[in-house]
Amino acid sequence: LDSMVLGASISGGGVSNGVWSTSGDGVFSGSPNFSDNPEYLPGAMDIESGMVILSLNSFTPENPDCSEATDQLIITFYEEPISGVDDINFKCNIFPNPNDGNFLVSIPNFNLDYRLSLINSNGEEVYFEHSNSSILELKLSKLNSGIFYLIVESENEYLVKKVLIF
């Protein structure tokens, strides 16, 4: 999940405005006003914690007698297993994850040549390297924050891991 577009309708009691807010560290693109159908981009901590609560607060500034109302939307994040991953003969660890773009990739007990690439959420390859080392130190702090996919490919196998850069 890279982002979600939020839509809402508010009716009754003369309510005319509503604003989205978050319990997490994600951001709203543009205005968080409900009428603008904002897009919510989950933050690294949202994803790491596995959930975020988005709240919609409705109000009517021109009618002070109308009480405010709030409704909440709980979003849960989980990783779906990639088909065929259980059949691989190697493991890959990323330390730390989430990170600031500087991290270690550890591929223990694997000494074959492989290609390591990092793909952004738009599907663009932002980094690649050929190696046979069991530990690589990546210094990619110039990358924008977001969700990336680390792909490790050997001659006959591949592995995909999610990397969160904040």
C-alpha cells in the first residue's frame, strides 16, 4: 500500500465542514478537508506499528449551536507473502528497517554471485549492485523517504524484501 484516497460524506444537522487527522506519522497530500478527497501516505511508523487511526472531525463554523462530531477509520497494514518465497535457499536481513537510507543487507550462508536492486514505489530502479558478499553496506541517504523493494536475484532464485526509508 503506497497511499489511499479518502472520501467521506457528512449530512444532517447543518454540518458543512470536515477535516481528516491521523494518529500516525503519515501525511495528507494537499488539504485534509473531507471535501477535497485527500490522499493519505502512510508513514514508516504507521507501517512498522501495523496500523493507523484516521479521524474525521465534522463541524459548522457558521453555526456555533451545532456540535462537533468525530468518526474514526482504523487501517491495518500487513505484508502479503510473495508466491514461491518459501522455496528459496537463502535468507536476506535488513538492518535497521525502517532506516534513513543507510542500512546493512545481510545474506548469510550464500556465496554465489547475485544482483541486488532497490525499486521505489513507482517501479523505478534507484540502485543496483552485483556482488557475492554476505554483507553489503548501502549508503543511500539521498533517496526520498518512502517504501522501497529490495530484490536479490541469483541465477535461479530471487527474494523481495520491503525497505522503509524515512
